[in-house]
Amino acid sequence: MKKLIGFICFALLLPGCGTLDVFEEMTAFPEHQWKNSDTPSFTFLIEDTAASYNIFVILRHEDAYHFNNIWLNITTLAPRDTAKIQLVNITLANNTKGWLGTGMDDVFDHRARITRSPVKLKKGIYTFTLQHQMREEPLQFVLNAGIRVEKVIPYKEP
């Protein structure tokens, strides 16, 4: 019995190895509609410049969402830098598997990495702003959108 409990504890802790949450915040959309004029903004502080980071967009939508993807303008304001805008296409579903995120009932969550590999960040305050670029206005059945930043912990052999 002790071995089973130990194994369960190990299995629950294992997925957390390799990253450390630095920041995660989401904005809820009233009436489950993301209007183009809604531009949620997320601000956080980076202090560790030796570390590498993964940056994600997090989305929550209903099963009734009309599209397999979402186009976003992501504006990044880094310390001592000008704002940079990137247009990103995030795949939410495909015809074989359906919704690619995790779901419960008719709500689906997606975490899509927007950095190709871990990146180094400067010390200071970062601001990310999201704006959807879909043709539907307002964009129906979107519940939340946000940003997640994870510090990558290098693996060290015991």
C-alpha cells in the first residue's frame, strides 16, 4: 500500500518538473463574446535574466465556437524597447481529433506556445496585449484569453 501511495505522489509531481510558473492571468469576456475593441493586457516583472522562458497564449471557449483556429495580434512591450506586434494563428481543432485542448462538458482550454523555443528575457516589466483578428464580430463563444509565462528549469542528472 505504501508503494502505491508513493507511486501516486511521484506521478502527480512528475509533470511539474522542468518548468516553474512565473505568471498566468486571464481576462473573462462578458456574454462570452470577444469584441475586437476588447484588448486584454497583461503585465508582469522579470527579474531572472539567466533563465529561459516559454510564453503561451491561453484560451477558453465553448464547444459552439465556430472556427478551428483563432488569429491574434499579440503586442509585446519589453523593457527599454518599442512595442512589437506579431500576427499568430493558433489551431484549436482539426477534422480528425476535434478540439485539441482539454475539455470538460462544453468548455475547452488551450495553451499554445507563442515562442518557438525557450527565450531569454531582459530584466524589467513586460506587457502583452491580445486582440483577435477574426472576421466574426463580436467573436462568439469565447470565454477567456490570457498569457502564461514559464521559467524553464534545466534538467540535471542525479
